[in-house]
Amino acid sequence: MRIFKKALTLSDIILSRVIYVLSFLMPRDKKLWIFVGWHQNSEREIFADNSKYLFLHTANNIPSVKAVWIGRDNRICNILNKEGYDAYSIRSLKGVYYSLRAGFTFIDAFMRLENWRLSGQSKVIQLWHGKGPKKTGYSSPYSLAAYSKFTSPNLFRKFHYFIASSDYTAGLVSSSFRIRKEKILVSGLPKYDVLFDDIGGSRIDINMNLRNKIREARSQNFDKLIFYAPTFRPDGSNPLMQLELAQLNNFLLKKNYFLIGSLHPKFSMKNWAPKDRFSNIHFTESGYDIYPLLKNFDLLITDYSSLAVDFLLIDKPTIFFVYDIEKYRKEMGLHEDFWDLIPG
């Protein structure tokens, strides 16, 4: 059985390479833009991150461009279709057609194999999902070093442009992804817009339980509403195991603070939340879009997440809880000068 699975994987890789070469023969339409996301929870793909917000901006404001969301499954596509947007599964005929004809392909993570093999001459724009203190790409011992160019050619796709939030992060992106600085556009990130403005369609796939809990907490007149959002660890460990939750709850009770915690989207398929219940602590599920809700918090607690950079824009304080910094520096890698620049 194992040999059979390896044979299927090998045949899929070879077939993908053949399709990729053939996709160069397709004429491309500069007015056709496709968008691909990366968020996934235990049920389906989630409409989130920079691809979501650039897609919404394009679909809502640029009538000369046809914006199409290419989903991993029909469920996310049906949701977007009902809202009046064009969306097709990568496994559908229209999904394949638009992928082969798109002049531009926008992604905000590493490109999946099924999208890569249809990208051919399409100009791939990497939006990424944010740049924080942790190293990524070629700079990190955790990211690309484990992959083979033969088995995962999609992870080595060249980008026509890469966007960044500042000149400083553009330098980090340049070294991390080995891309020339003239190919990096310092534009800010599309998801930043929803921190300040109402964006049509942004409510799709927001974390409704989080929204309801925020409203409930605000109605109880807590002095501070705190968001705890640690990033993912290479070893998959749960950061909540480092907290004495009962003691934390007593502190929050005395201060009249309320804390809401949510782990990285990579935890969305795991049962990570503690079973104990606390009066001033609530844990909300991972995997949904939280960006339209960030402005409701008074304080952020995080660690090596790019969320800390995003939170700077709304001019509110951040606490860095970096209990495993030496271990994380060794396993994931950290940009040392980042800590000289970030407030908190």
C-alpha cells in the first residue's frame, strides 16, 4: 500500500510538471485576475487574509478587471457566489479555465501544486500574510529547506512582484525569498484597509463567535478588552500550556479586564482550548477572519506573530510574551534587529 501511494504521488508530480509546461501555451488576459487563499479550518477553506481584501477591492471598485476567486472546494465558492462574487473550485472546468487564462495570479502564502501547474505565463503576485520577527523562506531552517524542488516545484515559483508593508520589511522579504528589491512593492497590506474602513464583503467568514463575545464583553463594561494571539510553533506545541490560567483569571478579575484567546489558524483542526471555564477568560476557535474585529481590542498579547506589526496601525499597546525565545530562535529563526525597532 505504501509503495502504491508513493507511485501515485510520483505520477501526480510528473503529470503536474507536464501540465505546467503546457500551460505556457495558453494566451493570457491582463484584465482577468484570479485570487487564491490559504486559510483552512476543520470544515472547509476560509475566505480571509490579503487575498480576500485585494479580491474584494478589485471586485467592488475596478469594473474593468474581472476578479475571480479560485477555491479549494465548492463550499467557499458557493458562499461567495451567493454574495454576488465570481468564485470557482480549482477542480471545476471554469476554475481550470480561468486559471489558465488569468494574466495575474494573486496569492498570500506558498502556492499549492494544483494552482502552480496552471499558472504558466500568468504573473504571480505574492501578497504574503505579514512579516514579523520570525524568519521565513530561505532565511529560516524550518521553512523551505525541508522541501525538494522536484517533489514541490510549486514552493519555488518565481514571483513577478512581492508586496511589503514598509521599506524595512521589504529588506527582510528580499533576503528571505531571494527576490530583487525592484520586484518588491511597498504598498501596505490589503487587509490593513479593514482596520479603518467598512469593506463590502468583509463580513464573509469573520469569526462570528468572536464578534458576539466582544459585544457581550463590552456590554459588561470591562475596563480593558485584551486579545491573546500567539503564533504557531515548529513543534506544534500549545502556547496555552505555559499559562497559569487560574492565576491569570484572578488578576483579570481584580483589574476588571477580560481576555479573549485564539491560537494560530494552523490549530484550527485541533482541539486546543482548555476544558476549564473562567469568568474573565474566553477562548475562541481558530481559522476564521479576525481582522475586521481587531480594532475592538484595547491590548494585544502575542509573541513572534506579524499581528504585532498590524496592531501598531491602530496605535494600541502590545505585550510580547516570548517564554521560549531561545528555542524559537534556534528552530524557526528570528530577525535580531527587529527587537530594536518594535515597541511593546
